[in-house]
Amino acid sequence: MYDLFHMKTILLLFLLLNSLNISFAQDERTWRLSIGAGLGFKKNLRVENTYDGLDKKYILKPIPIITGSIGRFSLGPQGISVRALGNQGASLSAFIKREGDRYHGVGMDDKKDSVFAGLSAKFFKYGLNFSKDIGGRSHGHLVQVSYGEFYPLSENFVLRAGAGLEWMDDRFAEYYYSVRKTEVTSTRNEYHLNNSLQPGVNILSIYKLNSNTSLTGALSAKLIPKDVRKSPTMNGDKIDFGGLVGMTYTL
């Protein structure tokens, strides 16, 4: 079962694995496979979510990790991607992945994650992703802009600090956070949203135990847009905070 918590935390760890390959200058193989496991955590921002395991104040989830690449193709929590142009430093890729939230309030229609397809551009420290819901859920679009800086602290230890901005269009925001007229109750008002911007920061750490095994960790914080946090499906908190710890082994 996928949910936004799984997708975001696993994606952070996938970024760590990619960062590891760059930062520690491993061999120039045409294929790579990494496996591992981690524990993700985040504060729950939803209220009255009846999906199993998503109704607690704080959510803890074990996370299995399998990522790999061969030539221009890669497979992992980011989905399936193919690099159309460029190299590891600057590139343009096409991808397909799962994205979105899982929410079901009493008397409300299910809100589920979906399949998104899009384009991803990378220029060294900068990244730009554009994707569209092609799975028939929200029919919405997401645009993500990111920046990351590496700080090697020793031969085996590196930090990466980053910042980003995510834009969700009207259809995406409306699908995941609105309350329709048919879902109104005495304690839940009708509510509708427009497009929203969500800024965020993160810090990632990688400690290399040996040539194949690494410990990883991540913390992230995002400012919830005012229109989103005022939704009756949200608890009103301004900050989305979470992270993970994990171990990976690269073949």
C-alpha cells in the first residue's frame, strides 16, 4: 500500500543513494543495485483518517529499499525513468511514478495516490520536475524546483543541505484537500481550494561504513500553504516535519 508518507520518505532515501554515488566517486559501472531498509517518521497532519496506520499523531513506518540503474534507465521509489539527454551532472529525463496522498474521512470519498508521468531536468545543483496525474485520480499537475549543496566532512561522511518549492494546481489541491457538498456534516463544512505553493528545506547525511555499506539519515520541514492547512481534513499545523534513518548496501 502506497501513501504520501511512504513516497516522500523513500524518495529522500533514494536521493541519498544517488548522492552517495556522486560524493564518494565510486567506479564507473554501467549498472548499479542498492538494497536496504530504514525507519521513516513524520507528524500526522490529517484528522479523522480511517486508513489503517494513518490515524496516529505521529507515524512510524519501516521502509524497504531497492533501487537500481542500468545505462540510461533507472528504477526505484522515483518510479521508472530514462535519461533522454545529458549525463550525471546535467540531464533531461522522462519518468513515471506514484504520487499523492491517501485519505478517507467518515462519509467522504476515498482520496488515493495515482500514477504521474513527467519530465525532469537537472543542472548540477539545481533540479526541475514537471508531472501530470495520468492515473485518473486528480488529473492535476505538480511542479517542483530544488537546490542542493554538498558538504564533505571527511572521507566517509558527507552532508547535503537543500531547499525546494512545490506547486500544485487547482485540480490536485481540490482532489486531496477539499470537502464536497455531498461530504458536509455538522462538524465538517464545504471547502474548496485553488493552486498552492509549498516551500521546504531538508538536510541529508551519509556515513560510509565500508565500500558497499552506508548509514543514511534525513530531516525535512515544509511550510503548509494556508489554503491547505485550513481544510477540514487537516489539523491546522503550519509545518510538515519528518525524516528517516536507514542502512543501504550497494552491489
